Amino acid sequence: MDVAIVTVGDEILAGDTRNTNAERLARRLNERGASVVRMLTIPDDAALIAEYVADWSAQFDAVVVGGGLGGTHDDVTMDAVARAFDRELVLGPEVRQDLLESMAAYEAVDLADLDPADVDLDFEAWGATPEGARPLLNPEGLCPGCVLENVYVLPGPPAEFESMFETVAAEFGGDAVSESLETTAPEASLTDTLGAFREAFDLVVGSYPSSEGNNRLKVTGTDPEEVREGVDWLRERVATPEAGPKPDAAE
């Protein structure tokens, strides 16, 4: 399953907010065997969001869009997703009910005692989703997300983003598996070994610095046994913290 991630927000591009949603989501998707094939952060620009959603939904199995939901002037994501599929925004009855329950809890009153006419909330602005979409009620906040065809729209605040993703996590999967090993060898010394690896295996291998000062070699494929063979092949040829240096590493 190939998945693209789009995070929306001027505050991310300005460096005011860390993009932890994309980082954590990519990890969760890989844990489920899906492959993240694109990751992009764009501003609160409805036309740009609609362009990428329409394009990527046609290219990939799923697109996850995070951020820009709500009723303020810069919350344009839901409208942009509706525009990408030429849909109108509508307020579903279950979403309206959920908003009422959230407002009752916020005001610490019984739902039965809450007159919707007295609620200081623009229900359409905060709760409308594209016509035909499946609303995703918000376990941690106010405004809903939704699923429209293969596009998943989630709120920006990390607690809301993560809790809402968990409600649809089972819909993501795949057969990608990965294993890693650490090496004490400098990355520049691994060129020949990694070249030989690519000739010997139909697997993806990457080299990444680790926090301990070593390099991490990550092997990814769809056959767990072949991935294990690839890791063992590397372990025999590169220096590891446990085994020390390996001569003739590229052979």
C-alpha cells in the first residue's frame, strides 16, 4: 500500500511548529507494512491543497492530509478537499450531535439542558465535511475529520491527529518488512559493500546516522526471509559494535 502524507500549515513552514504528525504517522504506517512514498508540507492555500489532493489521490493507494481543520479564517483544508472532488460541504447529523455533546461537556452542562440556538458555535464552519464523505468524529477535540474515497483528512493538533488516525489505522497495511543493523564503519567506506548488496538482492537498503554515532543500515523488502538473508549478508561484511572491523568488506 503506497501512501502519501500532506501536512498543512503556515506555522510549520515558518518553523513555529514541529511537524511531528508526519514523522509519527510515517512510523506507524511502516509498522503496518505500508510504504510512505511522498511527504509534503504546504501552506494554508486551498487551491494548492486541492491540486495535490486530486493529483496524489489518483497516483497512490491513500493520501493522508493533516491540519487546517476548524472554523477560523485559515482553516481551509476541508473546503480544499471538497473542491478536489467537486463536492459540496454538508453538516451531517452525527457530526452535529457530536459537536453539541462536546460543547455541553465544555460548558459543564447536561446535553438535555443545552439549547442549540444558544450555542456560540458556527456548526457548519466547524463540522461540515464533503458530501458523500465518511465523517471521523474527533476523540480529543471538536472538529471532525473524514474519509473521501482514498483521502483521509485529520486535524492538526498532535493528540487529535494521533487519536483519530487510530480509528482508521486498520485500513492501512501492506507486505513491506524491514530490519536494521548498526555498523561502526564510516558511511563513505560502505559504497562498495552496498553496491554489491544491490547486485545480490532485490531489496532496498539505506544508510542512516544513528544517535549513538554509528550508522544504521536498514533493509526493506516484501519477503521476511529474504530481508533476514540480506541483513545476515551485511553483518558478515561490515564492522558492527559487537564484532569489530571486517576485512574485505565488499567481497
